[in-house]
Amino acid sequence: MEEKTNRIAEVMISSVKPFQLMMGKIIGIGAVGLTQFLMWIVLIIGLTAAAQLLIPHDVLEQVNTLQQYNGQVPAGGMVQAGEAAQRIYKFQHTMSTANWPVIIGCFIFYFLGGYLFYASLFAAVGSVVNEDPQDAQSLMLPITMPIIFSFIIMSNAVQDPSTSIATWASIVPFSSPMVMMARIAYGVPGTVPYWQLAASMISLIGGFLLTTWLSGKIYRTGILMYGKKVSWKEMGKWAFRKS
């Protein structure tokens, strides 16, 4: 909206194609978001390592005892595990038993796939609005509603990842980036069979390729349109017309 109002878009379109401009925005902001996530991961790992240095020696002994007995200290044991030691042991046990290559790989895939899927839709909406923020809000509502429903389903999937709604929501590209990551934490192929993971990835790839292609056609027309209120019906005509 700001670039259209300041007529900066006209200057940029004179040098690059509209689709190139849209993809440049999407890829650039996506790379920034992924870098931010990687920085958070490094920070969490560093803070976790630093926190272990601050744990009292007696608590560490209790944690070691729990590790020796796989979390079950005999009743007659000389060292009884306290609540803090049990929490540390559960955290370490969860971290050591998680399939991190699958979790990290799926996180990167679903982050990029989900971002490309929705960023292309938001780019299409941004290209058709002008100075009125209410136009942007009315056009963004059909895009933001699936995201809100996805987070609601994801919260339920955390409690029970095997329900029918969680399974199908993890396959549909509108909700799979959020819901599938909640289910993957429970194990692959235990909770999430390989065919469901493959179907989810294929549908998400096809989804963001389709939305990027359609959004590119809308962006090409809308980025240089001024002073006209555009509806979803008209945007659909731009997306599906032959060119």
C-alpha cells in the first residue's frame, strides 16, 4: 500500500517484471524470518547449556541417579529424587529421545511451504488495495480465518494428535504447516504414518505453487491499478483469465 501510494511501485516495475517483484518480496522476508528462527534456536541451546552450570551439585546427583535407574529410584535408595531433579530428568529424557533430524527437517519444510502459501495470497491482496485500510481488512479476512482455525485445531492436536480433524487438517495445505508440526512431535511413523506425511508435503508443495501462480497474475494487474475498489470476484477473473 505504501509503495503504491508513493508511486515507488511504478519505478520498480519499470526495471523488473511484476512477478519478479512479488517473488523478491516473498523470498526476502521469508529468509529474514527463517534466520530469526535459527537465531532463537541457537539462543535456546546456549541458555540451556548455561542453565546446567547453575544447577546445584546435589540436584545433579539426583538426576544422575534417575538416569541410572531410568527414572525409577528404588524405595531403599540412598538418594531420593526431588521435584526439581525429576523435572530436569524428564526434560533431558524428552530431548534425547526426540527424533530431531525429522523434527528440524519438517520444521524448515513447513515453515517455508506455509510461508510461501500464505505470503503469495497476502501479496496478491496487498497489490490491489489503495489508501483505504478498510479495503485491506475486508480482503484479508478470508485469508486470516483459515490461519485462526488452524491454530485452534493445532491446540487440540497437541492434546490428541490422532483425531480425524487433526489428521485431515495436517494434510490440507491451508492448515498443514501448523497442525502437522504438532502431530510430528508425537513420533513418525508412530503417530504420523509415512503416507500422511508424504500426502501433506505433496499437497503443500502443490498448494504454494498454485497460489504463487495465481497470485502472480493478480499482482501483475493490481500493482499498477489506482483509485478502484477491487472485490474477490474481480481478483478471481484476473487469476483465471488466459494470458
